[in-house]
Amino acid sequence: MKIAIIGGGAAGFFAAINIKENHPESDVVIFEKSQFLLSKVRVSGGGRCNLTNNCTGIKELSTAYPRGGNALKKAFRHFDHTDAIHWFESRGVPLVTQEDNCVFPSSQNSQSIIDCFLEQAAKANIKIELRMEVKAITPIGAQLQLDFVGTRNPVRIFDKVIVTTGGSPRKEGLRWLEKLGHHIESPVPSLFSFKIADDPITELMGIVVEKALVSIQGTRLRSAGPLLVTHWGLSGPAILTLSSLGARWLNERNYHCNIQVNWTNLRNQEDVLAQLNNIANAHPKKLLANLRPFSVPDRLWNYLLEKSGLSINRKWGEIGKTGFNKLINVLTNDVYAITGQTQFRDEFVTCGGVSLDSIDINTMQSKACKNLYFAGEVMDIDGVTGGYNFQAAWTTAFIAAKLN
């Protein structure tokens, strides 16, 4: 049985290796259109590769996908995060789970994952061909013909084909799959930072608030987690998650909206007022600048005091009701105008792709073309962080590799 994998990334290698384990007699070849393999694995997680997340179970895991969560809930019964952890560790890659439940190789180096894939592929005699871009797939009876761009042998015939080309920034990049009868959800960016133009908050670049609540004004879109102030605006896990949740909504509005930041991590303003009153009663003579609530970084605290019209030299016992109201508002409802988005080019993630309506999620086989399968981000599946996106790649590739 001759099998083609289109795409030399995470899902492609995972599918190829598992095919050889399921069907050792098969002839498997990976076609990669560029000259680089596993490029997103290399840069993921700042070069450390967050390869999954250690969740409490499938229910929690599936909620991390704004697109595809319900379908993945079924798929995770075949291969979930615990299976992924076992898969890598059983193949000589020790892993470590951080406090935030992100799982990384113990080496803290994505090269460990790349080496694992290359070694497993070599051991299984998987062929790899670079600079081989597929421009069309044509059914020929029960087989599939691949047409390549500008090669000496532009046509190859296979019994099974798995498409693992990753996310496409434009719908035109998926036109060759649309021609086969698949519905394509228009791709838009996901997982990006927010630009804020001409706001003094950017002068605080480098400041991290470990626990912040962020939301998009006028919507139910909200997230929580670490927030990073950058020279262009706001970033960090809380912002990336929010961008993922609101990917299509934000795209439709050309990335212009208001974002609300709660720096306290407390949802109830009465709780915030109670803590501020406790400080004022216990330390009435201390200067506002010298006693920071909610572990707010000092530069940010001074900025928020100035924004609320309170002098850093004012004493806690002198704030008064009006001052407390201003302080509570800026701490829990700090509003910024978003003027655009900044993508992490190398870690580009898309919302959109081949619609799950066109795919049998139990087998990952196309409903429009027999013996054609899909895995990874080429489908309309994406998670709130890189680790969840990799987990979707492992799961869908594992199921596709059964070739049912």
C-alpha cells in the first residue's frame, strides 16, 4: 500500500510514524513544499515546544478549542493528552509539566521533539521529499493522483493520502481542496497580540501581571492569565487566549475595539473595595506609592494612580470615597482602544480551514473524496495556545493513521 503525507510538519510526521506502526508493510512518503521540516515545532513555545497540556480530563481539554472542541471531544477518546505524553516518553523524550500545566520536553528544547520524529521516521524507512508542492489531487478509480508544481515527475499515484499542510493564511491556499468538494471556512489569524496606538501604557513595556482578567467591551469574550505590556500594546497568555476566542469577531471589525483590563484578578468590585479599605484602615499614614495592593508592579501602580487622578504622595487615609471609586474603576475596568493585531509570524495559527462538516471525525477521512484523510491545523480546528494546537495535531494524525 502506497501512502502519501502532504506536509512535513508535526501532524505529518506523527501520522507517518503511526502508519508504519499500524501498517508496517506500507510504503510511506512525506512531501514537504519547502526545504525545511518541522519548522513550527522548532519555534513553538519560544523554541521549547509546548507539546500538550496536562488537563484533568477530556472535558477540560476539549473546552480549550474555540473551533472544533465538540468534534475533538469524540476524537480524544481515541488519543488524548495522557496518550501523547506516554507516546513521547516511551520513545525516549522525557517531559516536564509546568505549574500552568503546559508540558515541555525536559530539555526545554524543541530539538528533542524534532530528533525524536526524525529518528522514528528513519527507523521506519519513511521517505521524505523536500520542495514538492502538491497543486491538485485527482481521484483515479480507488487511487489518488497527486500533481506537483514544477517537478520532473509531476504526477504520482497513491492508495491513500493524508493532508497535513497546516493553516493557510488565505482561502486561495486551500482552493485545491475546495475543488474536490470540501467546504472551506475562510481562514483568519488566531493567537496574536493587541496593538494600542499612542497610549502611555506602552511606556511600561516589559511589565508582567501574573493574574489579570481581560475582556472585549460589548461582548461576552473574556479570558484570564498572565498579561504582558509591550512597546506596541498588550500580549501574554491572557491576550493570546482572548484573541483566539474572538478571532473571527475581531477580524470582521478590522481589529478595532475596546479591551477592558482587570488588574486585580477579582471579579467582584465589593471584594476589591474591602481589600482597599483594609489597607487604608491598617496603614492610614502610608503613602499610596509605598503600599501596592494586589501585587501590582510598582511602575504599573504609579501609572494607574496617575490615571485615576491620585497623587503618589497622597496617604492611604486621605483617599476618601471619591478617590476609592476612581481607584476601583481603574483597577477593575481599565479600558484601552485596540487599533490592530501583531502576529507571531513563525508560530502563525489560523481560525478556519477545511470544514469539519466535510470530514468524518471518527476516521479523519474526507466525505467528498474516498481514501483522502486530514490531520492537524489544515482543518477548522484551533486551540487557545500552542500546546492545545499540537495536541489536536497528535490526536487527528493518530486517528488518520489507522486508515479506516
